[in-house]
Amino acid sequence: FLCGTHWLLALNEGFIENRAGLGLLLWLCLGLWFAFAYALYGLAYGVIKSRGFSQLVAGVAPLILLEYLQANLFPAYAGSGLIHRLELAQLSSLGGPLLMSLFVVTINGLLYRFLTQKPVSTPSRLLKLAMVMALFVLAFSHGLQSLKRVDALVSTDSKVLSVGAVQANLQRSSSEYMAGRSHEAHLLQSRTLLQEHQLDLLIWPESAYEQGLRRPLPIDGQFIRKDINVPLLFGGTSVWQLEGRKVSSNSVFLLDQSGKVAQSYDKNMLLPIAETRPEFPFMPKLEAELISAFPQHQEFIAGRDKPAFQLGEFRFSVPICYEMVLPDYIHSLVKEGQPDFLVTLANDAWFGDSQEPEIHLALSQLRAIEHRLWVVRATNSGVSAVIDPAGRIVARTAMNSRENMLASFSAQRHFSLFSEYGNWPVLLVLAMLLFDGSRLLLFGTKQLPCSASRTRTV
């Protein structure tokens, strides 16, 4: 796990300003927490199997329940790697990441029994191999049909939207310096893009406008868009008074055709430490030390609502950066907002030239499949992309490049079982436990010693 998350060490240089020891400690703590969860899984597996439950149930059930109940900074799912084989990743539209994990661990459980069971020619052993092959064929066939179905639906959609995204590739530095430079850089690139193309929506990434906008809305946004005359979606900071003190939130704003800013969304799921202030009311010295250790941290107020933006006949939701890696949150966002498509704004510049932006992009692909929605991802340093409802990338930018992205797509939401019913695979796993437990009570499989000379079946 630590080898796969070494990109977190890229934060040492910019976010915690070369405190390498602190960065290493946090990285190790994250790995230990992840390992602790799998130690619990191993313990649960041993206990369940020792109670007479089948090998498959003992291996599958605790892992799925662990993933469902996990409390991790970056949620991890055994099945997420299937995104690299889109035919198999289509399972996500049926049951989200938990169904993909259920598929992966079931395959592994059956293969384990096939490899360890003796003798080689027993019917039950061959049956397990046949089940593995059948599961692969079913999943792959469903994936192929899903890709064809999405193509057919997209080709018949009449609601076509043309969007453009600006990737200015600005390096992170002090807020004062960025506040002046970022706005002008995005304006300059936007003018170039609009000279060549007609757009229904222009998108700037997270933190593109850093000077802060005072609430309540609506406000006149002419000083932001200048001579841009198309609707503009951009990331910025909301500022208002709460109980006599100045507070702020990480927000997205929609500046409409008339130049008014009337719609906004405040980030609900703030990244710990980076966007929230560590609080230890009974240990003020420790709190002060932690605050000084993270000089780039923000003190944002978390949003409570999940409004969808209205753009003519279209509705769209805008999860911000970290929120896109949280499948349960995106499910609630889509369920509440009923959007026609998603736009996610992100700032991955903190991670430099690591693989984190590609991981972030892959997780965005999964969200597109889960809800059968088009996803537009706009970042300040890459990777910006447009993803179709089958998880295919139809347009993208390079890493650490200054460029504009343009795409037209049919902004139409399609039915998804996961979007409608959520984490139903958990109920399936609980049913597996109940069924196997009932079988044990009715028929008994465990041999317990009764005396030195005889045993009885329980």
C-alpha cells in the first residue's frame, strides 16, 4: 500500500514546506492504518471459517463489510483496478465499487479452493473452475453489451452541449501572488479559446479565482468575466459573516450569460488538515504545533447542501476535487441533484509530476460508469478530461501543460442500478452469511470431540 501511495510524499515540497520527517511520518501512519484494517479482515476470516462457514463466505463477507464500513482518508476498494479493463468495470453501474470487489474476491476465493482441494479430478473441484470461467464470461458479456448500449443511447440523444476548459498550469505559491496572476492567466486563455470556438459553457478549475466573493448572492460578476460573454463556471472562495466573524468556504460559482453570479455550491467533504483546522481544545500547544506544521492549510466551512446548477435546459452537479474519490458521497449528490452530467473541478498541482492525477482521473471514470453520466474534469495542471457514461476518455490534456480542452457531448443521464439503489451488494453479502449460517444449524459440518472413543456431529 505504501509503495502504491508514494505520491503523497510529493506534498513535502509544497504543502508542508520541506518538512520531510513529518511527511514521512504521516505517510507511514496512513499505511499502518490500512494494514490494521486488513489485519482485522484476516482475524475475521479465521474466526468465521473456524465456526464452520464455507471457505468462500469466510473470504468474501468480511472483506466487503470492511470496505463498506472503512474509515480511510482515501477509500480503497479491491475492485477499483478493474477500471483498466472497461468491459469488467461496467459492473460498477450495477453495484458500485463494492460489487466489483465482490467479483474480484469471489474469483480469488474460488481459485484458491480449486488450487488447494485434493484430489485433482473431484467434481466439486472442477465445478469451482467452471464457476470462475462462468463469472468471467458473464461479467465480460455484460460489459460488451453495456458499451454497445451506451453508444446507442448517446447516438440518439438530441441534447448536445459544447464545453471548453482552461488548464493554465500555474505552479502553487502564495495566495497573494496567485490571486493576481491566476485570474489574468485564465482570462487570456479563455479569449483564445472563444476566438476559435462557440461554447455553451466555459470552465475554469478549482481556485482559479482566489480573491473571494462576498455573499449573499446574486452579485454582479462583470469584473470577473471582463469581455467573456458565455456562461462561466469557476472555482473560488465564498466569504461571509457568521455570528460576527468572517468565514469562508471552497466554492464553485456559475456566472450566467447576463454577467450575474446567482448559483453556487460549497464543498461538503473537506480534506482533513488541508481544508480544516485541527482542533485540540484541551491541548492548545499541540494544536498550535499542528497549525504551524501545515502553513498552506485552509480554514473552510463545510457546505451542507448539494444543489445542482441550472444551465438552460441542463442540470449539472459540481463535486470539488477530493469529493470525486468518495463513491458514497457522489451517489448522494446525484440522488439529490438529479443532474444531466457532472463537472468536477480539481487542483492537483500540489502532487507535482506524480501518478496522483492519473489515479484521480481513473476514479472519475468509475464515477461516470456508476451513474451513467458524462463527466467533465477541469484541473489547473492536468489531467483535464471528458469521460463518457461508459468510462471512456473522449478528450484529455497532458500533465503539467498549458492548454485548452474542447468537447461536445450529449448531456443526458441514463439509468443505473447503482445510482438508483446504492450499496445493495452489502445486503447480498449479509444474505450469504445468513444462508451459510442456517445451513450449519440445520445440517452441521463441524466435528467436535465427545470422548476419547467416539465423536458426535453437531
